[in-house]
Amino acid sequence: MRGITEEEIRYAFGTKTFTRGQDYFEEGYVEHAVKMGDSLHGTVLGSAPNPYIVAVEIAQDEICAECSCPVGRMCK
């Protein structure tokens, strides 16, 4: 996985979502984060009884993210 800057993440997700994701991480809601090639997979605690499954992939300078939460993508 190539290096990615904080600014690239903020641009891809937007400032509000970036800040929410940062808060989730700092508050310990991000669990089992694993890097696999050009992707990251993990679980995130949210309002549901079970953790949400999150996957982020970096492909050709584009960040794509999917989540099992109601929003579904680019959310955390």
C-alpha cells in the first residue's frame, strides 16, 4: 500500500466524516484493523449491538470505502 496523507483522506471523505473517524479511533471504537495489500479491513463499534465491518481500498489514487452501517460507504 502506498503512503497516504491525512489531507488525501480528508479530501476523499470530507472534513466532517474525517473528524468523526478520527474521534472513533481516538475513543477506541476501531477494532481489529488489518492491512492487506492495498486495502484496510476492520470493525468499528457504533450504535448497533454488533460492530460494523469496514473496508477501505486505495486504487490508482482513489480511496473507496464500504461499511455495513446504514450509510454504507465513505462514512467512518
